[in-house]
Amino acid sequence: MTEQGARTLANAILATAAVVAAYYVVRTPRLRHALWNAGTTALKTTLPAYLLREVRQAWIESGHAA
């Protein structure tokens, strides 16, 4: 088996595993709820932090003092 063939096979196996895992999570209410809570928590915490960091960086680059 060539290296390219091995990479293709590995990618196919990983993609299949990801699809099966996603299907299992969607079909299991407890896991779906936990995933939803984790996703909303991530958005509520990382998005404001990202925006704050970008605004601070833009302020500094504009030449204003902090």
C-alpha cells in the first residue's frame, strides 16, 4: 500500500467514525442535550472573549493608549 493510499484509507475510516458518532449523539437525548449545553456555553464564553481581544488589538493598533 502506498502512503497516499494509506492516508486515503485512514481519512475514510475517521470520517466514518465521525458520522457514526454524530448519529449516536443525535439519537441519544441525554447526549444531545449535553452537547447543546456545551455548545451554548462555548459560544457564550469564547465569542465575547474573542471580540474583546480583537477590539483591544484594534484599539492598540490605531495608536491610542490603553
